[in-house]
Amino acid sequence: MTASADTTQTGRVRVAVQKFGSFLSGMVMPVIPALIAWGIITAIVVNIQEFYGAWTPADALSEAIGPMIHYMLPLLIAVQGGMMIYQMRGAVVGAVATFGTIVGSDWLLGDEGQIHMFIGAMIMGPLSAWLMKKLDALWEGKIKAGFEMLVNMFSAGILAFIMAVVGFFLLAPPINWLMEVLGSAVRFLVDNSLLPLTSIIIEPAKVFFLNNAINHGVLTPLGANEASGEAGKSILFLLEANPGPGLGLLLAFSIFGVGAAKATAPGAAIIHFLGGIHEVYFPYVLMKPALLVAVIAGGATGVTTNMLLDVGLRAPAAPGSIIAILLQVATDSVVGVILSVILSTAVTFAVASVILLSSRKRDLEGEDKFGAAVSKTAAAKGKSSSHLSNLAAGAAAVPATAAQKISTVYFACDAGMGSSAMGASVLRKKFAAAGIDDVTVTNKAIAALPGDADLVITQKTLTDRARAQEPEAIHVSVDNFMNAPEYDDVVELVRSAGEEGGSASTVTEAPADVVTQPEAAPQTATAVQTKNQILTLNQIRIHSEAATQEQALQEAASILENAGAVTGEYLQAMRDREATVSTFMGNGLAIPHGTNEAKAAVKASALSVVRYDGGVDWSGDQATFVIGIAGVGDEHLEILSRIATLFADEAEVAKLNNAATEHELLQMLSAVNEG
């Protein structure tokens, strides 16, 4: 196997672990507030009983502690896991199956204690929902009218019963065994003073966003079991959450760093330490991998301090802010936890300072690699992050000058049909307004970049892939496709390069390279009619309430399917696209569309337009308009260009937001149907 193949295989494993960890995080993170509530109730009861002795209200409230951790929290995780796979139908079946697993575990253990079924919930919730989804697909469209509810109710009830039995007899025994093995391993590490060695795994895993599988798959379940016992706390909640190593690293950069890294480090330190957003320090490690030694040393110091002083938290601290940690710290652990944060900060600072000082001369003479490190971090995360974007904004996103004249510009995205088409349209308009000559602007799929680009613009999470395709080009990363501030910098860059090279012609719009495009068909009357019907009144909706991203995707796919543009498989293709890269464009607009592999699910070109006045949380960004796209050939690209022109103008967006009816929206968007 070649080195290239090894690298590819390693990347696949990393992405697989990331996806698994992200899925676990998606199940556990929404339930963290309930864990915090449980920790608060536990703390109140324990403190009252410790300082005031027996008190009837506190004794009565203590009855809630056991059922919350043993039943409520695992069931909430199961519900969330089921919702992620198959909405409420999957959530209900997953909860029943998990309850069977909990009771099965208790039946096996008898009077020997309890194991809280967090891991069981993470398995049974999504598994049961997935089975429910597959069963429903078997008889979809085959049930006689009037019997749909009967079949739906009884099929879910029967499957829930079967999965509860499976959980009781088949899943509970191995999970009991697994939890006992993991618990014994932790006890062995603690008894032999080896727990600090976990920092060798956890700290590098954090930098590459691989920690969720460890944290939510192992540490949270084990920590919850330990905290529910006599100790009332767990050191395991502190293994990953300690903000000391990140703070020490950022303080070192604030004093001994150079360039953009030094300029952005103080602000990042505040966000990291008080806000608990650890990912902001990851780029600083990636730009100088030797700094892994510093964060590992600091992490191990914190763990050692916590272990020697026998301290811990009552519940997970999420996010890993010093504020969240102090709110969850056990009463007898306040001083010890604060000391562990201070010492881990100091050790990381000391080691990082030595590393930075030893290479300071080379760093001052060489290029500033911080911007590339931010892009690498965003790519490692696998989705957009406003916090990383803010760091990138603090670095030089666009070079001030170009070595040669810029005449070929590609706006690239994963498929080359959605975000890149709209971004290219906005950029052409800016070039034209600036009077820039002899520049060709083309939207392409990253995989189709031909290698002749002078300038390539991509989403931040895709820049590394584009750079591999176009190593000689200037690369610019953007987040907001409608009015990215980097566009103005690009205009100035191209203008200055043009003045040096000299030219006199017009901006050229090259044919788009759409990887989902079949062989071109003759432009018949039928094709023209299809184009004219790309957006109708039936494909426009206005909702006063908010919606989840999943609900918005389902509605967009449903509208397109009802319009005869796509088959039922297109919804999953939309989900797959979002899992790869967000389709949020900026200015409140998201344009969900399918992946390259979904071209068979597209039957005709069409748009769906839905305005959610309550907003949609679109992978961390706030969308108001969700415009679903189905495109055959390239006939939808001109429409995307018109939409981009509309949404790039904030005054036009305000008018669209103020439209009272769907008919008004159609009139404002009528340009998209004009040939």
C-alpha cells in the first residue's frame, strides 16, 4: 500500500470516527440540560442534608434523584436518538425499547446495584427508529385508504414490544458486562495512578474533533454512574472539559506568538475559557503540531491534580467553560478543581512558550500559516463554525497582491450546482460594477477543477480539497455567499493584478460545469415550458412559526416531489449534502439540494420557496428563506443567478421578508421564471 493510500485510509477512518462521535453528541448534547438539572437537585438535597440534617422537603425531593438518572435521562437520550433517525415515530419506539433494556438490566443485577442505561439508550433509540423506518417503507403506498392509521399505530406498537423484549433479554446482558469492564478499567487506572495517561489520547483527539466518541460514548455514561453513587461526583467529567490546557496555549501565543495567531489569541482565550468553545484553540495547535506536547502535559497535570485531591463534578460541564465547571463542581471539590485548572494552564503555558520561543525566528521570517491552520481545523470538523470563521476573519483571508494577472476565476463547491452557481453570480455582478476586464468567472464542482485557475473561491470547509485540485491558484475562503466581505478584497486583488497586466474586454460568464448534468438535450417547446414552470404558487409557502432544519428539508423535498420534479429518494440526498457541507448562503437564505449521486432522483427542474418567519437554525446559522433546488441539466443555473442577485441586495431581502402572502412572494420572485 502506498503512502497516498495510507493517508486516504487514515482520512476515511478519521471521518468515520467523527461522524460516529457527532451522532453520539447529537443524542447526548440536547439532554445535557436535564443532566444539569439532575446535578442541581442532587447538590441542593445533599447540601441541605449535610448542613441541616433531616428536613422533610429535602428528603421528599431526594426521591427524584434516583428515577431521574436511572429512567428519565436514558429515555430522553433514546427519544433524541429516535428523533434523529425517524422523527417522533422513531422516538416512541426507541423509548419503549430502551425501557425494556433498563428493566432487563435491573432484573439481571437484582440487589447488586444499578447500571444506568446511557449506552443502551444510544443503541436502542436509533436502532429501533431505523427498523421502524425500514418497516414503514415496506408497505408505503400499499395500504388501502382508511386503514393507514390502524396499520401505523399497530405496526409501531408491535415493533416497540419486540424491541423491548430484545432489549430485556439480548441487549441488557452485554451492556451490563461492558459497563463493568469499563468501570474496572477506570478503577485500575485510578488505583495505579495511570489516569493522567488518558490525556495522551484525549487532547490530540480534541484537536481533530474525534473526542465526541470518547466523551459521549464512554466518559459521560461512566461518569453518570459514578456520580449517582455514594461519592456524588466523578473525575471523568473533567478529563475532556478542563479549559486549562487551551487557556495556557492561547496565553503563550498572546505573548510569544507572531502575526495573525498572536493578534487573535487574546480574544480566542476569552471565548475558550468563559464561553467554553474549545475548538477556537485547535488551529493554534495545528499550525505547530509540536504544541500537542504542551496540551498533553497540561491535561495530564490537571488530571493528576484532580486524582490526588479526589475531586470531581456532579454532572457533565457542557460547554467546557470555567463557569459551567464551577456550577457543576461538588461541594468538597471547589478548591481542588480550581487548582487543577490553574496548574494545567501554567504547565501548558510553560511548555508552549518554550516551543514558540525556539522557533520564533523562523516564524518571523516565514509566511504566516495561521489562516491555513484555521481552514484545516474547519475541514477536520466537517461543518461550518462561526467561531472558526471569526478566527479566520482575524487572519489575512485574501492576499494584498497577486504575482500575476488574474483572468480565470472559479467559484467551487461540492457539486458545482448550488452555492457555487449563486456565489459566481454575485461575484460577476461585483466585477462588472467595478469595471474589471478580461475575467472569466465559472462555477464548478471541486472534483472538476481543471488545474488552470488563477483564483479559486470556496466554502471554508472545502478550501483544502480545492487547494489539492488547484495547488498553484490563489485560494479564498468564504462563509456568507450573498455578501461575503472577502468579495470586495477579491475585487481589489483582481483589479490590482489587471492594472499590472493590462487588458480591455468584458467580464465573461463561462458555462457552468454541473456534475449532475446529463447529456444536453435539444431545446424543445417542452423544455421551454418546463423552465417556465420552475416556480409556481403551489411551490411557495409562508410559516409564521420556526422550524428545525430537518423539518425544513422535509418540506422542501415534499414540495419538489409534489411538483413532479423529484422522487422520494431526494430527501435523503438533501440530508447527505448537509452532512458534507452546509447549504446556508448568507442573508437568511439556505438552498438545500441533493448530492451528485442523486441525479437519478431528479425528474425535472423546479424550486420550492418557504419563508419561516420564526427562523430555522441551519447548522448554526439563522435561515429565514429555504429554497429547495432540483435541477436537470443547466436550466436551473440561470434561475439561481437571479435568486443570488435578489438575495445579495439587503433591501430586496427586506421586501421579501415583508411580503404578506405567497402570491406577493411569487410576484417578487417572478423574474426567476422569465426566460
